[in-house]
Amino acid sequence: MSQQELALKAGGMSQARLSQLELQPGRLTVERLLLLLAALNLEVVVRPRQHAINPAEW
């Protein structure tokens, strides 16, 4: 799928906007992330961690 096709499927954003989000992922909102995932037929799953993770490892 091209960047332009994904942008259109993800709520009709422009290809340029999607490109900006790829270059600056910190500007991605949860809403936009969910639209992109839906366009890619993906989902976010939240579950308890199996092992404790040290926050310094993030």
C-alpha cells in the first residue's frame, strides 16, 4: 500500500501529513494512530505485563 493510499484510508489525511508523522512520530495522536491501525487492519491490545520492566529501559 502506498503512503497516499494509507493516508486516504486513515481518515482522509494528506500524503504530506502522513509523511510528516513518519518524520516526527512524537506528534502522532492516539486518535490518528487508531485510524492508521484500522486502515492497516491492525489493532492495539492492552494486557498485563508478564514481567516487570525497568522504566529506564524505555
